[in-house]
Amino acid sequence: MSDFSPVQSSPTTAGSWILLVAQTIDSYGLDSEYLFKQNGISLSQIKKDDIRYPSGLLARVWQMAVGLTQDPYLAIRVSRYFKPSAFGALGLTMAASSTVYDALNRFERFSAFISGGTQVKLTENNGDICLKLAPHQQSEEHWNIYALSATFSSLYSLLSQVACGHPGVKSVHFKQGFASSLAFESFFGCPVIYHSSFNGIVFNNMRF
């Protein structure tokens, strides 16, 4: 039996998250508005109406942005510009959580407000807390490690605010991998495991 919930139709991504990606792309001296427009996404319309777009469109933008910047670790720069509001109302609620564990529970319950194409499951094993992310079946072809690492790095930044320091991350896991793990290990302050059996973050429960 799967740990995750049933498949969701037509997954979409929140406009606030798209704007964060655009801000990061601009920081490289690129024109994010043109890049998004090529993929059928209007940044001006998002700023005006906070609309959502199909997750598959954003996945293409990630691929193009990494190609243009020649920076596979784009996610680390995303974290520099991240604010809880990039996760919408959910981010603000998580930031107000009394503990990291409470914030993670809220992320598990309401993550669809950020991206409907992602399934989130929070589990406990041998005293450790594990947050696992997986694509819905309809979103699997659109998933890539660049978007996933950006989610992890942004989540880490938010949880660091809640913890007023390191949020007790024990290890970070990717089913795919980059050429090196050094940049991410320096950022997360823990081992980063590539070609793992799951995508997720393991937390030391003693930190909560």
C-alpha cells in the first residue's frame, strides 16, 4: 500500500511560488518575464490576480533556467530570496508554528496549496522524523531535481526561522543526483544522499 494519497487531476502551482522562481532567475541578470512568457506564463497576471498555472509549465522553466544560468544548484540561490509568503498563507502559518514539528505537520496537510502535483508524507521511525515528497502519477513526467531541491532549500530556510537556528536536519535524500553533493551539504549542514530510495528530509526528533 502506498504511503501517499490518491492521484490529483490537473495539478497546479501557486503564483507566489512562481514569482519566487522569477526573482531568482532575474538575480542572474536574465529576463524571467521573457522566459516565463515563452512557456505560457504571464508574471504580470500573477502579480495582479495571484493565479495558478499547471505544474508542468513551471517544470519546463526550471530546466531552461538551469541551462541558461549554467547553475545546477539554483535552489541555493532560491533560498536567499525565500520568504514565508512564497508558500502563500501556508507559509505564514508555518512560520508562526511553535515548533518545527508543528510546521512540518501543517506542510504535510496543506502542501497542495503550493503545488498540487506533489504528495507529502510525514512519518516517524526509530525516533527520527521523515518528510517524504513524491509526484502524483500525472505529475511524474514533469518532476525534476531542480524544482525539488528548491522546495527543500526553501523549506529548510522557513524551518530555520521557526527553530531560530538549525532545524535539526539529519540527512537530505534525492532519488536523482548532481555531480557533487558538497554545495548542498554545506547549505543543509548534513549529509546529502543521492540516488536514495526516496526524496525527503530526515530530522532528528530530539531537536523538536
